[in-house]
Amino acid sequence: MGSREYSMRIWLKPDRMASYGVSPDEVIGAIREQNVEAAPGKAGESADRAPQMLQYVLRYSGKFFDPKQYENLVLRAEPDGSILRLKDVAEIEFGSLDYDVLSKTDGRPSASIMLKQRPGSNASEVINNVKARMAELKKTNFPPA
């Protein structure tokens, strides 16, 4: 229930892919080609053997981090000048890497409840009230441990 890992979610639309003649492998290939992590560095840097008059710092925006960047990723450019983009065959969103929650107590499956304190409430009072209510519920509704 604590921290989650997040990732870009790309939900492919099979009907759209079929109409454009695009395979999942083509989509994966395009993402890998255009969403590259690199360290470009500098060009024209001197190695102290000969003075270098010009030095260029290469700038690179890095891996994509916004759904809009993924949406505009080019899958195919047609001879007539039209461009097929990822957004034409997929829905892109930033979401949790996993949507399931695994809860265990002492190595055994258990149920989890997440409680959040409301602004202005007394934390000690909330804790005591929750514990009292859980003890009350345990008498009648919980399976044996």
C-alpha cells in the first residue's frame, strides 16, 4: 500500500491497428527507436594536444516523460506525406505500473485498509476509534485466524 512505481501505459487498439496494418512489434520498435536515453556530451572538445577554438555542447531532451510526447511518436511516414502516429492506434496515459495490492501479515494473505487522517482531526482519537471499531467487528464478522 505504500509507494508505487509508475510508468507510461500504452493501450493498443487492435481494430485501429488492423485498419492501418500496424503490428505490436512495429509499435514496440518505434518506441524503442524514438524514446532513447543517451548522454550526448560535447563535440570539438580539446584533448590538450592541440588547441580547439570551437566547442559545441550537444543538448538532448532525454527519454519521454509526458503522454503527449508518446502520442506524437511517429509509427510510419507515408509517401503522400501523411504520418501515422502512436495516438492513432493507441491510448496513452501515465499510471501505476501495477494495479494490484498484495497484503500479507506474518507471511500469510491478509486484508488491508488504508486510513487517511482528515485535516483538523485528532490523530490519537482517530487511532483509538479505529481500534475500538475493529475489536467490535472482530467479535462477529472476521473469520478465525
